[in-house]
Amino acid sequence: MRDGWFTSGQLAREAGVNSETLRYYERRGLLPRPHRTPGGHRIYDPEAVSLLRLIKRAQGLGFSLTEVRELLRGLERPSATCDDVCEVLDAKIGDLDQELIRVRSQRERLEKLRAACPRSRPLRECPVIVDLKEVHPKRRRSQ
């Protein structure tokens, strides 16, 4: 084994993932295919640890694996700049702003339902259950 290189298990432990995650990331094009030892064992170069950490941290910020793959492709382009990353971040921030609006609206609706609940009625007569069963044309969507 070459110095600084990792087996699948070592890399997985070092990056805080499991070995199946490594294979999945390889199939998705996020992680390069590993080198093989003469015995056929998979080994990864030291850069794989930081690459895996980047992937996991980006996911923690809400990036999909497709979005992460696009970020990684930018690293391969010599002409790519921080501006390219900022465009991606601006788009993600916009998505989060829309999600916050949706979540706040949902919370307000739940608060209204909660305020309408008299607690003492039988469940079948509970205004919350009745409301949830009703058709609301402006909120009607296929899910």
C-alpha cells in the first residue's frame, strides 16, 4: 500500500461515511473511480478525504448531489471563479427564501387550526379534523 493512500474502509472512517456511500458517489460521478492494488483492492488517494468532506458539507447546506456534482465540475475548469460558486449560492439562497415563505405559511395555518380546537369535543367533531377533510379550492394541489 502506498503512503497516504486509503482503503475503502479507511477512507469511509476518515470521512465519516460508509463504504456503500463511496460506491454510490462513484456511480453518481462525484468521486473518481479508485485505483486498484495488484490484488484488486480499491485504494483512494489522499485528496479523496477532502473531496468527501466537501460533498457531505455541501449536502448539509442543502445542496443536492446533482448540484454538488456541478460544483465539482467547476473545480475541473481552469476558467471557473468564485463568481461561479456565488451564482450557485444565490440560487440556493433564493430556494431557501421560497421554502421559508412556504414553511411560515404552513406554520400560520397550523396555529389557526390549533386556536380553533376546543379540546373538549369528540374527535369526529373536532374543527381541525373537519377542516382537514374539507376541500379548499385555493389550496388544492395534487401531491
